[in-house]
Amino acid sequence: MFEFITDNEDRGQVGIGTLIVFIAMVLVAAIAAGVLINTAGFLQSQAEATGQESTDLVSERIDVTSEVGIVGNASNGTLNEIRISVAGAAGSDQIDLSETTIEAVGPNGQENLVFVNPTGVDNISASEFAVKDDGSFVSSDNAVLDGDSQLTIVLNPDVSPFGSSSEPFGESDTSSLEIVSPSSATTSISLDSPDLYEEDGEAVRL
């Protein structure tokens, strides 16, 4: 019933075949182990990067504390200036507003606004915004939200997308903004101007 190999040469051939199969199995296992190690390393790196991005989105989120417009001419229903007070969200790190962008949509189109340090509101163009601290415009070095600090983003209502020199942003006008921090954390707000202004120079809630 059983066949016994008695020839020494036949025994050697069987031994070599078994050795070849064994070596092949070891090689396959080594290759598989290498693939698994590389995959594990890649997944770990990806998870760390995703975790850091998620942390940045939380730690660099900008909170808007107030939105007001400064009336230029109440009888004409126009504004001289749009002010948005901002602060870092609870537990946030330093946020550089000079590296922040604002995606704005208004009655006069759409613009992506970037930081500028002007001499006055009239010098803020259609693609720009400025930052004030204690009523004065600040440079990029000082446009940083730190801890409990609060700064004011300033927009020109006379330029796109809010308005134009002939028809500034004013009574009953609306606009939407997305403030995007350097880490891409986004804060969305809406500016809704009142239907009627009462006096020149007053601050109206938007």
C-alpha cells in the first residue's frame, strides 16, 4: 500500500524539492511582511497628518463677535465703513490675519480679499481688507490674534463686491463672507444692513 523510496538518489531529489518549496514559502512570507510593514507605516503617517489637520481646524478657528457698519450719509442710506470684530476661538493658537483670506459675495459681485495695511478706508481696494487695533490700522506683524485679544477687520463698502463708488453698500443690502484662516478653518457670516439709517456717523448692526 505504501511506497518506500530506497534509492539514495531519489531521496536526494525529494529533499531538494522540499527545500525549494520551503525557501519559496519563506520568500513569500518576507515579501508579504514587507508590504504589511510599509502599508502600516503609510497609514500611520496619514493618520498623524489627518489628526494634525483636524487639530489645526479647531485651534485656528476665528470667532466673529460683532458686525457693524458706520453710516456715512443717513439721507442717502450709505455706509463709510464695515467693521467685523474677531477673536480666536476658545483654546485657539495664534492666528495670523495677514495670512487669512475672505471670500465675499455681495450686491456687486464676488471677490477674494487679502490683507493690506492702508492709510485709510478709501485706500482699501476691491480685493483687500484691513485690520484695526484700538482704532488704528496695523501692519502684518501686529495683525495676529493671540489668546483673548480682539481685532477688527475693516472693509470698504464703496468697492466690489459690496458696492461701487456710485452705489455704495447701504440700506437693505446683504452680503455673505467666509473668513478662511491660514489652516483653512472657515467662519461664515452674513451682513444684513437695516432698512433705514437715522443719523450720520452712527454704528448700525449688520
